Amino acid sequence: MSENRLAILVGGGPAPGINSVIAAACIRARLRGVEVLGIRQGFERLMQGDADAAVPLEIDRVSRIHFRGGSVLGTSRANPTLDPDAMQQVVQTLKSLGVGMLLTIGGDDTAFSARGVAAAGDIRVAHVPKTIDNDLDLPPNINTFGYETARSYGVGIVQNLMVDAKTTSRWYIVVAMGRKAGHLALGIGKAAGATLTIIPEEFNGDQVTLDEVADIIAGAIIKRCSLGRPDGVAVIAEGVCLAIDPEELAAMGHVERDEHGHIRLAELDLGRVLRNEVSRRLFELGHSTTIVSKDLGYELRSADPIPIDLEYTRDLGYCGARYLLQGGSGAMVSLQEGRFVPIPFEDLMDPQTGRMRVRLADIQSTQYAIARRYMIRMLRDDFVDHTIVERLAAACGTDAQQFRSRFEPQTQREPPPLELG
């Protein structure tokens, strides 16, 4: 058994390009004469001491898997950092397989587990950042792999829904994946030209009520109707749930958590809750419209990668393997300005939470300011001119003062005027 054996492991949810990373890393190692093992089902079977989780990988087996989505090794959210014994079992199982190098592919939780493996034993570890949420703490201009593919497919779906909405005079509430950050929702909404997009970052870390979120959508529906359009599409980042008061969150339904302690947002059915709440508000105001909710995420995670992610992930897989083969360890793989840059795990840690830092969407950026300018939302300017207020109030059959008191508070979170220098 060679202690220079390289193992490759995938953790967390799927993302387009996983297989490309596996293939590139395997080919790089095998050309150096290093044996490669693929670990099936993430950390789960390693935590159980199951050495049969490992399968040999050869160039002829992986040379064309990069075109396909999903993961040929499977994946899991098993978390060995919760129990020192589980982490020790992971290390022991890898060492019993003769593994001296481990390349992990995953998001912030998998990176945290990889850091634990690096700290627990003599195994060199590198991590390739993967998530369609795009929320790992990379430099602002560097995306996580899978994001561009997920956004591309998401834009196509939202564009189709926009055509359907216009054809049938209805509204869609589309909830896009994004556990902590709104990158994917904003990227899809802006590129597709959705009527509006709501992300958790716009609340600046404040706790909000379900009423506030529902009123933003209701206000957009009324304003668009006053402009002669009874249709639209609202894209909502699922992470908006986490800005809502926990008691209200619990009232939405049974709250489930995964192995890393995160709320399973998909189980809350935010789209259905918002659809019902917005419909109720509009009915109370004398305005009726058909609203349909749709979750958007699972159909994006295992899509075949588009060329930008194909190229990106082959580079990441090559660099990850090369870094380990040259003796590197304890870092996340990144490409910055076309050059490989290892980012030490410790530089990614948030000292306040003891977890990996999460990159949020920058609501102070020009990019976000432009996105907001193209959305249909209630604005401060709408309440300056009384004739506009009357027109908006008339669109939902209420008086101007009632309309003002209901919807003007939304404008307190409006970004400052856009300055382009």
C-alpha cells in the first residue's frame, strides 16, 4: 500500500462540474504514477470505517465524465466534525487504505470537515470549492464552480415562466436556492429581467416579518398592474427565510435540520407560504390575481456543466491534485486572475462563529444598485407625488391614505441613489 495514494471525496449538495474536477485530478495524479481512489458517499461511509467505500479510478474510467452533471462518486452531508471519534475514524479508514492525500469537493461545510481531517492526522488535504449558492469566501470576482451553469439553466426557466405569466395574466413566485446568500437568486433574476428579486442581504441582518416580505411582493403586483401589466415573476432567495422571525418560521411548518445544523429550507415551502400570504393581502385590498409558486434548485444542481464551468473545473481539479502532489496541504484551491492561489483553511475561518466564512451579496455594489433600478418595487418617489399614490391606490381599490400607510414603510430599505462617478 502506497502512502502517496490520492483519495477524492465529494460532500454536500450536487453542483454542475463535480465530475470534471474528479476527472482532471485523477488524470493529473495517474500521469504521475500515483494511485487514485474515489470515495463514495462523501464522509458517510468513512465515518463508519467502511473501506469498501473506496473504488480505484483510472484514466479510461474518468476521461469523459466531465461532460455530465451529478457525481459519479455520489455525495452526502455526513459531518465528522460533530464527534471527535467520527473524525478519527475517517482518518484511520483513509490511512488503512494507504491514502496520504485527500482532495475534497464541496461547500463551506465540506471545507470545514476537510480542515478537520488536515488537523487530525498525517494526511495532506486540499479542498475544491463547489456550490451553486456562490457563497464561499473567495475574492469578489471569483465564482464557485457550478454557479454559472445553475444560473444559466435558471435563467432559461424564469424566461419561460415570464412568457407564461404574460400569456395567462398571472404571477409566479419563484424560490431559488441560496441557504445564506442571494447570489443565485439575484444572478437569475437580473439576467432574466424578472419583475423583482428579493434576497436576504437587503435586510442588512435585521429580523423581518413575513408581513414585510409579502407586502414587498404585493406592492410590486399592484404597481405593475397600475402600469397596465397584470403579470410578473418574483424571484426569492430561499435564505430570506432566515431573516424572518424564528417563531414565524416555525409556524410555517415542521423545521428540519441537516447534519450540519442548517434548517432544511426546501421543507418550509416558502413559495407556498408567500403565495398564500400575498393572495390574502391582495384580496383584503380588493385586488385579485392568480399566483403560482415554484421552487427552483434541484433541477439546477445536477445539470450538465456549460463550457465556462467545464473549463473552470478542469483547471481546479488539475491544480488541486498538483498542489497535493507537490506536498501542499490545508488549503482551498482557487484561480485568481488566471493563476492558482491556495487559500489556507485558517484564512477562511470566521472567529465569531468558528465556522467557514460565508460570502454575501454586496448590496452596496453598483451591480446590485443597477439590479434594483430595473425591478418593479415601491419607491420613495412613488409617495412624493400624490397623483401617483392615488393611481396606485386605485389599482387595488383602496384610498390613498390607506395605501400610503400600508406600503410606504417598504421604501425605508431602498438603496441610495446610484452614482457612477
